Amino acid sequence: MSESKQKQDVRMIFKIGAFLAFIMLSYLGIRSYKKSVEQLKINQCNEQLIEFVQNIQETFRSQRDYGEFDYKVADRLKLFPKSMVKEGFKEKVNAYMGGVDVYYSSSAPDSNKSAFEVSFQGLSQMGCMGLMRLNLSDLNVIAVGAYPSPTPSGVLDEIYLDTKQTDIKGKNKFIGKGIQYLADDKAKAACDCSDNVCSVIWKFK
């Protein structure tokens, strides 16, 4: 093989290597960008949820229970954060542009209006996993549920302050205390959605 031919082959190898490296870096860059965007949305949802729950708890602090509390009441009392009001959307939305729901619930079998549930819908799997594992103990969280489809509030009604995890049959329902330490496999199983159709529901006292 001539020296000229060898040089051409070496140049070709370097070109192929550079091209493959470019593709790999582009892939990693896109993946990193998507992950950053997802984390930003999770953080925004976290802020929205905290503000919304605090508004609710403060509004009903002096009352015996949450009465017939629901989305319409929350809207009428202007309890939704301003960041949930988006141009072009008739209803309030979370940072994923998914639906938001709220409904009164129970903290004990004989106290069926002493808690409330909040639902964030239209989440990705990563968003679902990140949100369900938020540490919300300062907000008196009772339980958390995650679902691979749009799910409104009300599904955690029979989980109370003294309910044990072993007594919850559904694999997608968890006691709020210590939820941030939930293993990846259980979180993925609960948030088993391929598109942005997952939901996370929290129950607060």
C-alpha cells in the first residue's frame, strides 16, 4: 500500500471517529437538556403546589373542616397561584401545562371533611416520579398516589393518619411520611406512562 493511500485511510478513520464523537456528544447534550427542562418543571410544580396548599390551609385555618371544598370553591376564593393562570387555558394548569384538581377528603373514618386532595395531571414519567417523592411533611401531607393516566382528586379518601403502608392494597398509593425515600422501581411502577399523561395526587390535613 502506498504512503498516500495510508494517509487517506488514516484521514478517513479520523473523520469517521470525529463524526461518531459528534453524534454521541449531540445525543448526550440533548439528553442533558431534556433532563434539565424536566427538573425545571418539577421545581416549578413544587413551588406551585406549596403555594396552593398553604393558601388553602391558611384560608380554612379558623374553620372546623373543609366543607364542600372543590375546584370551583378554590377558584372563587382565588387560592390558585398566579403561575397556574396561563393565556389560552380556561382552567388552571401546572408547570407541565396539565390539569389541576382539588377536593375535600378525610383524615379519619369519622371525619370525612377534615382533609383535602390535590391532583396534578399531564405529567411525564420523570415528572411524576419527582413530584410523588417530594418531602412535604411541613404541609401535613397524609398520603400520595401516582397514576399512569389522568386521575382527579378523591382516590385517597380512605387513607387516614393512622393507616399503615401494609394496609394499602394499591401499589400506586403511599403514606406521605418518608415518601422521598421511595425506591426507583416502585416509583417507576406507579408512574408507568410513556407520554405526558401521568398524575400525582396528594392528601393534606
